[in-house]
Amino acid sequence: MHESVIVGKDISKLYRIGLRKKQANRTFRETLADSLMSPIRNFRKIRQLTRFEEQVNPQDRMLPGGNGVNPGRNGILWALKNVSFEVKRGEVLGIIGRNGSGKSTLLKILSRITEPTGGDARIYGSTSSILEVGTGFHPELTGRENIFLNGVIMGMKKKRIEEKFDEIVSFAEMDKFIDTPVKRYSSGMYVRLAFSVAAHLDSDIMIVDEVLAVGDAAFQDKCLRKMDNVVQHGRTILFVSHNLGVIERLCGRAILLHEGSIIAEGKPSEVIAQYAEHPLLERCASNSLVDHPNRKEGSEIILREAKMYRNGQESGTFRPGDSMKLAVSFRRDQPISQMTFGIAIENAAGQRLSAFPSTVQAPHLAPGRVREGKIICEIPCLHLSPGTYYVTFLIRSLNSPHPSDLDRINQAIKFTVVASDYFGSDYGTVIKPGVYFEEAKWDFEGR
């Protein structure tokens, strides 16, 4: 019952960086000769790359903020390097890591969309995959036709697909558009149908990339509840997400990818903690605000840059109970009189969770007239549960008949809160609190 259904052994994937020159007006003879010589050239390239990989200094293989061999100098990139792991039947495995760490490449190899350069990936059972928008559906076919096509590919009988059809359409909320070619779907419509197909058809293994971020908040929550149900029915799931709270909630085990290699594996709470604290993975939370797309229409460009600090260190990842310091620089040609500043923390749905107005907490923050400077706000203890959150900034002047925001940027920067056993009870990473947590005093009277 617990045999492995996914076995990856030394999976590696190499890409050559750069565009090939167009070869126009080639004759049939030249094309035929090129195709006959191609296997020999490829064999020589592999030998050259192998020799290069053996000789290159390991420190030179890493790109700042990327992975593999420096593509600007050597033209090759190792997206994955000797990745080995196993997934048991009924297990839910979360895969986390920075952008460019190799997560999506690994899922594409497991979904048989691309072949590995080296190593082997074996899957025992039918697989349904939800990768980037556009994968898995034929654009010229209708939603109805794609549902049946996906079912047939997974080996399902027509009668069984028909039994599931109404449930799939209802979950995706696509009744009106099910007979429309999917090439006319919006990205949100496409994701709704793709997820519904993968979740309801009888595949043994479900592979899900970070596509739920395309849908609206209500549908994301609906999908997460469905995945909870899928897990309870014993299906095997591989799940990639930057939402670490969801990884901790859904998965029984997690692996952390960095620069194409697995650097941590184990319980989600432990792996997420290593992700938050690893020096190579700590994400700098310095953000330029000058060209931010969420700046309120009509606002002046005054807010310049924002930085976040966790327990004194620049970071974008926090644990419940950490201190958070925000430093926001500003500059204006005309001086600001009686300047006030506001900070609000919101969730991904835009719901305000807390606000910190200087008018109430620091009424004498910036007396007089100022042109530029830096505003620092420190929250001694962050009482947020694991998840992804956003910070909104605003700056205004009270020295006018009708005070209004001079500059406002909604959801200007993002940060992540990861799980931790804040209370030291060994249950802190198991029990799921609400949006925020508070300490309480307990007592017992009885005999």
C-alpha cells in the first residue's frame, strides 16, 4: 500500500542559452545532410559539456540569484542537477524554492512534457497535471471536448467520463462556456476548468504547479478545499507553491530546491523554517516604489523605496512572534507640511488586517516642513498566522483645507509568514489558528 509511485534518480536538465541564427533559403540537400549529422554533433556536444562540467570550478557554476553555469559566458544552464527522491502512494509532497530553482522544470519532466538531460524519472500510474496556462488542452477544441480528451488520455471509459462531466462543469462554474473553444477562454476560465478536470478525473497522481494564483481568491479557497478532499481519498499529489502556509497545511512532506538541487527534505514546517533562515535563500525585501503599478491614480511620486527587516536582518520572510521593521524613503520637490504616514497590512484578498497610522501612534513624527527622509515603523511582535501578506503605504499633508493622500501605493510589498512553534508546546506547527493569534491565560478549577 505504501510502495513508491514516483521515483526520480539523478535527474538533471541542461539548457543551452541563446538564440539560434535563422537559416534561410536552405536547399533540400543541405537540410538532409544536417539531419544526418545531427546525432554526431549532439554526441560531441554532450562529451564537451561533460568534460567542461568536470573541469569547471564549482563556485563558478552558480549564478547570482540564478542557477547553473554562467550562461553569458558559457552558454549553458543546469536547471536541475542530480535530483533524487521518491513519493509513496497517497503521499502529498510539497516542492518549494525561489524562482529559478528548478521546480517547474522538475514537474515538466515528471509530466513527460520535456525529457531530462540525465538521470531517470519513473511514474507508476496515470497522471493529471496542472502546469502553466496553456498546457494540457487543445485550443481549437471546446471545453466539453477537452474534458473527454483528457479522460481518454488517462485511460478512462467514456461512460465514466460522462458520470463525472456535470460535476466537473459545476465545480469550474463553466456551464455557459463549456461548448466554446478554449482558445477564447480567459486565463482564469482556463485555470478553473483545468483544475476541475485534474481534480475530478480518476488519475492516480495529481501534479499541480503555481497556477492557482491566476484565479480569484474565492476560487483559490474552493480549490484548496477540494485538494483537502482529494488528499483524504488517498491520491498522490505533487504540489508547487510560493504560498508556504498552503504547503504546510496540505503536505505531509516537503523538499526545498535551490539552484537545481535538493538542499532540504522532511516535515513541511522544518523545511519551511530552513527556507526562511538559509543564508543563500533569504530573500532581500528591498523594493523600489518609483514605478510601482499599484500607485493610486493621480498621486505624486513621493515614496521611493521600502525595506523590511526581521529581527534586525533584511528579509521578506517572518515567523509568528518576530519583530518587523519597515523603512520607507521619500522625496518631494515641494516641502511637506505636517506630514503624516500610514501603513496597513492586508491579506491576498485585499482584506485589511491591521493599520498603523502615525497620526494616532506618533503625532509628532515629522514636525515642520520636510522635503526628503526615511520613515521607520517597527512592529515589536508579529501576530500573523502562516501565509502571504501585503503592506500598503500612504503619505499625506494635513496643512490643507481638505487633507488627502499625496502618495498611496496599495499592496506595495509582499512578505511571507512561515510556521513556528511560538508557544513551545510541540503543537504550534500542527494546530491551524485563524488570521492572527494572541496569547491567553489559562486556569482550571475542579477536582
